Amino acid sequence: MDIRPYGDTRDDGIIQLSFTLPLVYSVKAPDVGKQYVEKLGFHDVGVAECKAIDPSFTFFVAYGRTDTGIDPDQVKGDYLEVEEMDYYAINALIKDKLGRKLTVVGAAIESDAHTVGIDAIMNMKGFAGNYGLERYPEMNALNMGSQIPCEQLLKTALERHADAILVSQIVTQKNIHVQHLTKLIELLEAEGVRERFVLVVGGPRINNAFAKELGYDAGFGPRTTPLEVASFLAQEVVRRGAQS
Ligand code: B12
């Protein structure tokens, strides 16, 4: 069954939009914004905000009604549904079911210099009110930082007998992330060690379906929290341990 946006009453189809036009502000500007939103197919359009943000740009907040709906049941994809646990339950699961510490190494690989994403997940201080993986007493977590060649990441993962490798890829210009992520998979396969690791990639333009296509076990996108990642790792490593 189709659903439509909720603005004032159920299914009224009202959406709020914000956008900037390369337009010098004038008394005509609100009408330019309104007619633009109408051209997008909205009706009953109102312009709530219209302001110069620069001598040659105008910013708008508008609302309008759409007749378009969507049936959520028709939306299919390869989504990762992590059963989120709390910090104490994750540590207890590892201790009781794995019987040893869970080892994880992480890095932003190759030319990618962005550290904040991998830090958010791994650093002791954590992110979004969650502790990072380094804080977990039942985890041995090593954050190698950024611009780490795939060879060095793999060498460290092997030396530390890691259960999981975490890769961050932020820059996606000209699909550079695909090249980097494929390089790591090819290296793991060439060394015959792909199956030893739970292989996870994250970044603002990563999703689970894309990660799976490239041969990774899971992909995490924007706004990922350390708890989601820690829950996934604990459950997946324990599950694999039970199978072997
Ligand atoms: C800070 C920053 C930098 C800093 C990085 C400093 C540092 N120490 O990290 C500096 C100035 C060095 C930089 C450089 C560049 N940057 Co920059 N940068 C940013 C910026 C402003 C913020 C990124 C950030 O810290 N986000 C906050 C973190 C918490 O979010 P996140 O990375 O998405 O991480 C979350 C999730 O994605 C996920 N996640 C991320 N990694 C992982 C890993 C795992 C395993 C898991 C599970 C989850 C996970 O969890 C995190 C928490 O929720 C963004 C724009 C933006 N607003 O996002 C541009 C941005 C990422 N940069 C960009 C670019 C182009 C560059 C440069 C190429 C610019 C240039 N021409 O020189 C260089 C690249 C250098 C290089 N070799 O990599 C582009 C990327 C565009 C693209 N699609 O490729 C962006 C989007 C800016 C833009 N709009 O153009 N940048």
C-alpha cells in the first residue's frame, strides 16, 4: 500500500524543501522559488523563507503538496539488520561465547587521508554517546590510522591473528574507493586468507549491498555508531566460532 508524506494531516503529501538558486535576491525572488517548486510537480506551494546568502545567491525554504506515494513493501535491497546490544552485553557475549578477546584492526586504506570516520568507530572516546572499540575490555582493537597500504594492513592483521579487519573509505572521486577495496580483496585472496577475517567497510557513501558486491562481509554507511559495529562484530565472530 502506498504511503505519502505527512505534513499537517495523514497522507496530505506535504513536503518541506530547502535549496539555493544562483539568483540575485530581489522582490521577484520568492516567485522564482515558488514557480521552480511547482515545476518540480508540487502544488499548493508556499515559500516560508527567501533570503540572500551572498550577493548572487538566494536561499529558499518552501513547502508543497505531492500526489506521489511509495509502497515500502516494493523497496528491496540487501540491508544489514544488526541486533544492537549494549556495551556490557557485547563484552559478556565475547567473554562467554568466544572465550578469548576479539581482535580487530582498522584503517583508512591507500591514499585516503580521512581519519575521523574510523576514529569515530574505534577511538576510546567514542562517538554519538557510544564508546569506541578500543574501550571494550574484551576487544584488542588497533586503529592504524589513515593512508595505510593494503599490504601493511594485511601484514598487521596476520601478525595479530585478527578476527576482523575494518576498512574506511571516504573519498569516492572517480571510483577510487572501488579500486582500493578491490585491491584489498584481491590481496587477501592471493594470500589464501580471505576466509580468516570478518571483513567490514564503512564510509559516507558505503552501504551493505555495495560492500557485499565487492566481496566484503558487511558495509556501514553514514551515521554508523560504534555500538552497531561492536554488536555486529561480536555476533559474527561468535557465530563463525560456533561453526568451526
Ligand atoms: C575533514 C575532511 C577532510 C580533512 C580530513 C582530516 C582527517 N584527519 O580526517 C582533510 C582536510 C585532510 C581532507 C582532505 C581531502 N578531502 Co575531505 N573532507 C572532510 C570533511 C569536511 C569531513 C569528513 C569527516 O570527518 N566526517 C565526519 C565523520 C564522523 O563522518 P564519516 O567519515 O562519514 O564517518 C562515519 C560513517 O561514514 C562511518 N564510517 C566511516 N568509516 C568507517 C569505517 C568502518 C569500518 C565503519 C564500520 C564505519 C565507518 O562511521 C562514521 C561515524 O558515523 C568532508 C565533508 C563532510 N562534511 O563530510 C570532506 C570530504 C570527505 N573530502 C573530500 C575531498 C574531495 C577531499 C580531498 C580530495 C580534497 C583535495 N582535493 O585535496 C582531500 C583528500 C585527501 C586524501 N588523500 O584523502 C570530499 C569527498 C568527495 C568524494 N565523494 O570523494 C568531501 C565529501 C568534501 C566535498 N564535499 O567535496 N578532508
